[in-house]
Amino acid sequence: MTWIYLSPHLDDAAFSCGGWIWEQARRGERVEVWTICAGDPPGGPLSPFAEELHVRWGAGAEAAAARREEDVQSCRELGAGYRHFSIPDCIYRVRPETGEPVIRGEDDLFDLDNPPEPGLVEELAALLAEQLPRDAALVSPLALGNHVDHRLVRKAAERARPGGQELFYYFDYPYIFKEGVRPEAAGGLTPVEGEISRAGLAAWQAAIAAHASQISSFWAGLDEMRAVLEGYWANGGGKVWRSDPRTRFMSLRGGSVQR
């Protein structure tokens, strides 16, 4: 069996559950990270917000290509295979009916009134249904924090299982600590049995460090990242979860995470 982790961006799976992925790979399981929004920006000028992020990342005009290289190194740290899809990050996408940017600023990323583009959800679901191995175990972000691309990936994953496979989930780190996010609201989930060792934590930290362009978006530097992640790990963070058939599982309705 192959474990396939759906990562909305070129860091999410590594950030959220890199230690778990490393433990699986160390046991000899086949693990792959499929990054959905890994494509190059379409031609033409970038939005002011995308330009601002490129400056923050220090990645220049070829930011998407640079981030893909970071992801290759990160997956190597975890012992995982990788695949990069051609859908652009939401910061690069425009609305086909108006030509306006999908994302104009930071708040738009998490705005529940800014749902994923419906046509893109269906396109991605069809693509996954066509390309996922029927015996794969599929792991999706839960979309805690409500990032629009995380909602996109979860919605598509829940439509796409060609063999009716069980769908697993991971908590979106570090969005799980975003103001207003209540992890306890993710009812109807039970953790998959297993633990992340200290060696797994070290690999997890190394995999996050490989995403050098993204560190400044969340931490003051690598030392802070390592310390904060260790605290998260010590409190049981970074696991994979399954829906519990005995309880009602939270659903995505209208683009929002609700019970």
C-alpha cells in the first residue's frame, strides 16, 4: 500500500506531519507527497500581494521553481517520494469571469466568504480520481484555519477516492494556532495508532528547515521553529487521524469548516 499525502502548497505536509511521514518511511512503507498548488504563475504581471510575498520569501521572480526545489530536499529528508501538480497557488490565480485576483491580501486567504473556485474543485477531484492508485491510503489536510487552498484540497479529496478508500486527515500546522481556530472542534476523529520518536522529530525539523523561503512567515528563525515544533510534538502534535464511524464527523459546507 502507498500512503499519499495531499499537500496544498510546497510545505504543508512537511510542516503538518513530517515526523509521521518519516516514521512510515523508516518502517519501509511507501510514502509520497503530492503537492497540488505547485505550478508556475500564469503569464503577465503578478498582483501586488504576490509581489509582496516574493519579497518576503527572498525567492525572486522564479519563486515557484525555487519552492519546488525546497520541497524536493524536504521530501528527501523524510524519505518520501514527491509529485508536483501544475495548479498555481491561489496568490497567482485570477477569477476567469472578471480577471481579478482570487487573493488581494492576507485576509482573503482565510475568508470563509471567499470559497475555492467551484470549477477548480471539480477539476482537481477528477484529476485525483483518475490518477490515484486504487489501493492508496489518502491523507488530506483538515483545513483548520480555513486557508482557501486547504479547503480546495480537502473538498476535492472527499470527492475523488476511486476505490472508495478510507480518507485520513492531518491537522494544518501552524494554522492550527491561528487566532480563532479550535482544534477540539474537529470532532469525529480518532488518531491512527503510533508515535513520533525523537529521531522523527529531528527529521521533521530538518524537513521544515529545507523550506527556507517560508521560515520567516511563521517564525523568527530556525531556532524558534525547532523549539516551537518540539513543544507541539511533546503535546502529541503531528499525527494522522481517521474519521470515527461512531460519531458525526465535521463537514465542509459552503466553504467553511462546520459540525
